[in-house]
Amino acid sequence: YMCLERELFTFVAPSQCAPEGNERELEADLLAPKLSDYSRVRIRYNKNISCHTKKKKKKKKKKKNKKKKKKNENERRRH
């Protein structure tokens, strides 16, 4: 049963990364007292890393697409 609770807690995203962050933060607070402090800290640490890496990848892809679109628009205007 403890293992299942830990998996649920790892699935909860911090408010910085999720648009519905407040709801997910409440879920974490409800699950947190059931876990030990040590495991809770480690889970939060891993969770933040995975969230930040996902954010960076999404931003890079969006920036590349925007640059390509701008170049195409400029070429069309020149012609």
C-alpha cells in the first residue's frame, strides 16, 4: 500500500509546471503526511527535475518553429 501512495505522489506536479497547479499541490499535501519526510524530499527532488526537463524541451521546439515561420514570412514579403 505504501508503494502505491508513493507512485501517486511522484505523479503530482509542482505548481510552477502545471497550469492547474493549485489543485495538484493540494493532492500532494494530502498524501505527504502518510509518507516519511526522507522519501517525501527525494520524491519532490526527482519530480522537479523531470518537470523542468519537459518544460525546456517544449520551449526549444516552439522557438524553432517560430523562427522558421518568421523566415518564411520574410521571404514571401521580399518576393
